[in-house]
Amino acid sequence: MAIIAPFKNDAHTTAHTKDRVIMTIKRTFAGVKHLFQTEFLKPLLIGFAMSAGAWPIVAGDMTIAISGEPTTLDPQKRDDGSERAVNDNIYETLMRREADGMLVPGLAAAMPEQIDDLTWQFVLRPGITFHNGQPLVAEDVVASVLRIIDPDYNSEQVSYFSTIVSAEAVDPLTVQIKTATPDPILPARMYWMKILSATYMQDAAFDTMPMGTGPYKLTGWTHGESITLARNETYWGAPPQIDSVTYRFIPEPGTQLSGLMAGELDLISNLYPEFAEAVPQAITSAGMEAPLVVLSTENPVMNDPRVRRALNLAVDRATLADSLFVGHAVPAKGQVVNPKSFGFNAALPGYSYDPEQAKALIEEAGAVGQTITFVGESGRWLKDRELIEAVGAYWSEAGLTVDIQIEEFGEYLNRLFDKETRPDAIFVSTSDELFDADRPLSAILEYGASYASNADEEMAAQIRAGRSETDMEKRHAIYDAVTQKAFNLDYLVPLLNLENIYGVSSRLDWSPRIDGKLIVQDMSLSE
């Protein structure tokens, strides 16, 4: 925990605090970058890795660093990126996306047919089996749908599937999914829902011994250290080229970098941009990650719209993009909707940086010196802790006392989804894999849903109306109104839109995907 107190009314201190924070970060990374680029350090890195018990590189086997141990291997329970990194290779979905984002059939044999306004029909490919040899049938899809929408199950992913009310099997390979209202993006939702075995999901070992239809299956989980998958030799699709993949749990970016440089890792997904020239391969791609801060508007200090506006005016997003991300980020345009998604409001401006106005608003609201809690985590997203601390410093400069609370990721998720006790501000990084405004708006702004922290019932009704509107022009207009209102009332502090930056070993051949998924079937290794 770090408490950043408000600064004294010293003009020199106030004017240069932000610059000192950013420059300290830049100097730190510049120094480390220099060390990594010097030839004398490379043998030291290799020696350090070997003395620490480095993982040997074996032909046909690869190693990926993920930022933390999965909280579970139940693919429907939590909204956990580490779990997804593993389970995206064990389980499959009715629909899938190509690397460029195009939606195509997955377990489904073809694109779904819309039977009526509320019913979509999917036909499964024949001959697909789970890892235990059990055939995939429509009842498995039905059970998977009913499980994830069950309120008693309380899935953190339920906002992805908020329109779905039921599913039923028509025959062994045909299933119909029904929605409460018309849902123009139902096919995209089924790109996210992993399909489970109706019988195995009842097994006590389900959340630690996953069993899907995918190209890889679990062979080992050493808690606190790693998970290993092996190629599914009976996979129905194109056979994967890599024999096995090990996911090592490494939260510290510097340790990940050391492992890559020492030859014990093949892929790290949150490469610091300062180190791009030092690694064997640095691959960047257009990304969907958008870090922001969700404000709990009903909390005493945050209830004042002047304070919320001050929090937005206090942050210099251009400097964060340039100093922390070295140009691999751009300031967000006043909203949570990604520029690549349907429903992006092109008319919204970015928030201006006006620290003097921010301070004036804090004073006008009588909030000088008031404490706000700012919850975050460390290691899940690129430079998350540095970003949280920099934003906290900006807010402190505006006159607030900022209590930064960095939580272990499992506890962070608990606080994010706790609807009873909300922190004043909580950091998130959202990625809209549905490529539609409904996903971020329902998760972050719809009152009573997911981790939204406002009490705006009118806005919630607008979001629900947009979800079921089939006229795309009218639908876009609804989302424009929602994002405009959220901007006007400062329900959020949108920060940046990031590129994906990967560090890759010289032997790995891979092109990243727009959705950021690490699909091992797309990868190959040279000898």
C-alpha cells in the first residue's frame, strides 16, 4: 500500500512533481536498457539463469511466460487472463476468429442460422471428441450455456452473455440458443464461450484437470511454478506443430526479460518497449488493450462531478504514452469503446490536460486533502503498476490524498467484482474481443452489471436498448449517446489505447493476433 499525500502549495514542487515522476521512470528503464544492450551482461544473464535452475530448451517444446498463476482452470468462472492464456489451447468455442479478427466457424460446421428474432441455430461438426474420447454433442453445448448464465454460478464472464436465456438440443449435432431480446452480435458472443463436457463439468477435479476438445491437453500443474500442455494426438483439426508448451508464472517483467535473454523462454507478452532492440525478436501489433480507471460515483468524494472531472483533467495522457510506452500507445478519446469496435464515438474529444483547472475544481468541491482509495494490481498488464503510480501522482498534485492499494490478482478480482463495497477508483485494462461496444459498456458502465460503479439507471436502460437494436444506424446512435453522457459526467478515467508488444526467441515463428490470444497451434519452432 502506498499513500500519496496532497502536495504543499509550493509552486515549484507542484509544477515539477509530475515531471519528476515520469523522468524517474524513464531514467530507470533507460539504465536497465543500456545494461541489457551491452555484450558483457549477456553471459551474466545466462549464468544467472543456469545457476537458478534454468529450464532446458528442447526441440518441439516451447515455454511461455505468463504474469501469474491461473486462479482456476475452470474456463467459465473467472475473468482471468492467465487462465485464458492456458485454456485457449485446451478448450474451443462454437465460433473462432482468424488472426485479423474475422469471425469464422469453430466447433460449429458453418455460420449460425437465425431462426427468428430470438433464436440462433448452430450445427456442430461431426466426429469431434473431448480429450477422454467422449464425442462432442449438442447436449454439451446446452450444458455449457446454461452453466455460465446460471445466477447461482456467478460467473465473472456473464456480461459477455447477458442476452442469453436458454439453449436446447434439436438433435445430437444441432443446438438452438435463445435470447431475451434480439441480439445482433450473438455469433460473436459464442466466440468467447468455451464448450465443456456436460458430464465432466460435474467432476470434482474439473477446475484443476481441464478436459476440452482443443489441440492441447493438460499434462502437469506444479502450483506456484508452471503448467504444461502436450499435443492432443487425436485432435480433429490441423495437427499442431509444437509437441508441448510450458507456461511459467513470472509476474516481474525484468525476470521475464532475463529468461528470454538467457534462452529459457520463447515468448513474453508484456515486453517493455525500451527493450525491443535488445531481445532476439520484438514483435508489435495493433492491440485491443485500453487501461482506464473506474470511478465509484456513489462514494462520498467521487459523488461530486467536479472531483471526477478534476481526476480526468489532472492526467497528462500524452506524456504517459510517450514516456511510459515510448510511442506504443495513444491517449484514449474520452471513452471506453475501442477505436476498432462497432460503437466507437468518433466525435468525442480526448480529455485535455489542465492541472490548474483540476486543482481549482478540487478546491471548489471542498475536497482538498480528502483521501481516495485507488485499487490496482501489478504484472497482469504492461506497465500496470507504473501507470497506476503515475496516475496517483497526478491526482495527488491536484490536491487529493491517494491511497494506492496494489492487490494480488485473485484478491484484485474479488474487489473488482464486489458489488457491495467499491473502492473510490479501481484500475482495469479492458480488451474488447467482441469488437462491439456492448462488451465494454455492459461490463464497465451498465448499472448493476459486472464491475460498473455508477448508479445511472437511465444509462443502463440505454445500454440494454443498444444491445437489442438490430438497426445498426440506430444502434450506433444509442452508443454515441451513452459514451457522450459518460464523458460529460466523468464516470470513468479513460487513459490509453495500447499496442501489443511481444518478446520472442530466435527459434519461434509466429505472427500475433489482433485479439491478443496466444494460440500455440499458430506457432512453430525452428531447430
